[in-house]
Amino acid sequence: MKVRVRFAPSPTGGLHLGGVRTVLFNYLFARAHGGDFVLRIEDTDQARFVAGAEQYIMDCLQWCGLEPDESPVKEGQYAPYRQSERKHLYAEYAQKLVTEGNAYYAFDTTDDLERMRREMKKDEHSVPQYDKTTRMQMRNSLTLPADEVKTLLDQGTPYVIRIKVPADKTVTLTDMIRGEVSFDSNLVDDKVLLKADGMPTYHLAVVVDDYLMKITHAFRGEEWLPSAPVHVLLWENLGWKESMPQWAHLPLILKPDGNGKLSKRDGDRLGFPVYAMNWTDPKTNETTKGFREMGFIPQAFVNMLAMLGWNDGTGQEVFSLDELVQKFDIGRVHKGGAKFDFEKAKWFNHQYIQHTDNEELAKLAAPYVEKELGIGNLDLGLLSTVVPLIKDRCTLLPDFWEQGHFFFRTPTTIDEAAIKDKWNDQKQQFFTAWTGILTATDNWNHQDLENSFNEEVTKHGLKKGDVMLPLRIMLVGGKFGPGVFVIAEVIGKEETMKRIKHITG
């Protein structure tokens, strides 16, 4: 049987890095087994639907290089790929469950449910569930006479369909990461399967769609593990147990201190992104920063995610996507949560910056430099020259401006205090003489510039170190940057002379 996996997000907001890791593990597994990777949009919860979120999800996957084989915009034989467009399919299966005694109609109002929770509450910490204990005290087709149920249905009385979870049953599944996992059905509530508006809940839709789309393996976060017994029961009750996908519940991505699941609030509080790309909430207009806009290279972001809860057992940390496909083994995914370390994430990006082709790196860095310069269509030739000179100092793509702005614009601030105390007439005379030599030189390259500099230093009875820092301050504005003569060569004769004379007069 051909391997088919799916990522099935709800279009309700930004794409958390945990979601992207789920995509990645799906993608790697599918590619490693010659299978298909499907993107299915689970938009049945219309109350939480956010305009633009679906396109945002697809844009994120494209940026990461993890594009699906089938999706709402690349339909295959199992279309449509939005659950809202598959609404007509689910009622049939919900009705089958009712007819065979595995589900029931529930006519309870919001007030009825609130009353049940209030009256059945045992202590201040408990929240009563709609389950085997409470269902027989509620207004549903299990407690009402059949003729009354028919009348309510004929009159169009609002209802939901709930699964009837059997009592005293052990529900078992084999997880590809966790091994055999068992659940006591007495602790499982009667989840709603079909809502009053005719839309399925996640529980029914995920089972029906996985069956109809022939999904063979289902990877999702471990927070969905408590829902697994409901899904296993549905596979059994619909007569599809032999077709049930193999499950893998992935470990959580934890806060840096390991205390709980990483959230957007943690990122806001600690100053790092948790979304793949910038997300602007259309309701509040609030923008949450993403890894892309912060300056991560997509391959580095993907590599970092792969190492959150997985390794190949060799100690290797830097992998290309092709290498990840070759080495990925779901059996090596950890059971325990993986702590997110932003410094480690930046380390991955630094590694990719060091090993990315300079011309490609220039293309990646260009938007950040253009933004600072307030221009478009930056000369990539110049940036390609600058990139190898400063990339060892760069961790994120905006660093190419921070570390190399003086190549593109005359420094607006000069750290004159760094040289003022040791400035004297001898140094003034040296720079006056050397700029005179520079005016006449035609060989504008860093080696000839350094040779003429050294010769003039000797003539003036100076030590080279006495005038190197002043030259750097003149050209760069501060005590940083690559070789000062290389800087002079890149910015050119006219600009070099102008910067020196700005200080020396």
C-alpha cells in the first residue's frame, strides 16, 4: 500500500513552529517511503475561522520548502481538500453510527448543559463531562421516547450527534513512538460528532477524511492523545478498523525552561518568534513576528525543527533536506518533550550562513539591506563581494546590514572619542601625506594600499598600530569590520578619500 500522510491544520491564525515540525516529519516520512504528503484544511469550526489563515499556511510551507503533493490548490483524486467543502459527506456516517447504536441525538440546550455541570459538580476542581454517568439524565435519544425523538427531529429542533462511548472497555492503539497505549473508556466523554449547524467536529471529520483519502500514517502532537480513544472507537464502529492509519503522537515543544508547552506568549515574553512567518491578526491588526522576518534561512529553520525531538544517533546536527529524508526514522523520535532553545536556533542559522553560496546569500540578505537603504534593486554584485567579508560575524540575515552598512553608506556616526586622546600632529601629518599618495595611485587594491600605508608609516617614524585604529574609525565609524584595506578597496578611491578627509580636514 502506498504511504499517504497528511497535515490537517485549522485556519485560525499563525503557524506555530510545532505545527511546522509536524509538517516536516510528515514530509520526511512520505519522501523516505516514496509516498504522498497531503495538506487538508480543517475549517469546520466556522466560529474560529480567520480570513487569510489558509493562504498563510500555504505560504509558510512554500517558504520552508515543504510543499504538499495534494492540497486545496493542487487537487488530486481525493478532492476537495477543505472540510467545509466536504460537509455533505459527514452526516451519512454520523447517521450510520446513530442507526447502529454507537451514537445518539442530543437535544440539550446551553442552559441544560450548564445546569448539568453545576448540579453534577463533585468538588471545586471537577468539571462534569457528558458521559456514561451523566448521559441518562440529559435530553437525548437515549432518554426520550422514540416518538418524541421523531417529533423533535421533524420539527427541526436543534440537536447534535454524540458518540456513545461504551462502559468498561479498554481501548488500545499501537503508537509508532510510544508503543502500545491503552485507555479506560470510563474516563472518555461522549464527544460531539456532528454540530447543530450540520458541520462535523474534528473527531468525526478526521476519521472520515483519513478513511476516504486513504491516509496510511497519521502524525500529530501528543496533545491529541486523549482524543485517540474516540477516534479508535469511530474506526471500529464504522467498520474500518483494518484501514486505520498507524499513529504517531509527536512530543511537545517545550518552553526553554522545560516547564510546559511553548506558546506565543512565551515568545512575546522572552523576545523570540514562535511562528514560521509574520502573522497579522485581521481582527486586532496585531502582528506577531516570524522566523522568516527575523532573518532565518528556511533550510536552517527546518534543520533546527528536525532536531527538536529527533536525532539520527550519530551526533550530527547539520543536515540538508535531502539528508534528512535519507536518515529520518520515526522510531528515533523521542517520547519526551523537546525544550526550545533560541540560542541554538540561531546557531543553526549561523551554520547555514557560513556554508551558503555567497551569491545565494546575497539574494537572501538583499531585502534587509534594501529596507535600511530605502531602495529596491540593490546591486547584488556589490553585496556578493561584501558577504564573504562579514558573514562569519552574522547570525541572522539583518546582521549583514549591522556588520556591513559602511560598505553601502557613509557612516553617520563616528566614534571620534576612540582616537581623540591619542591624536597628535604626527598622525595628522601622516594621513595628509598618505592621502596625497592615494590621490595619485592607480592601483586601487587592498595589497597595494597596505604596502603604501606601511611605507608611509615607516617614513613618519610611527608604529602601524598607532594609525590603524584611526583609519578604521574613519572608514567604518567604529572598532569593527573586516580588514580595513579590503574595506577601502570595496568602497573605492573617492569614498575612501572623502571619509579620511572628513576627520583629518
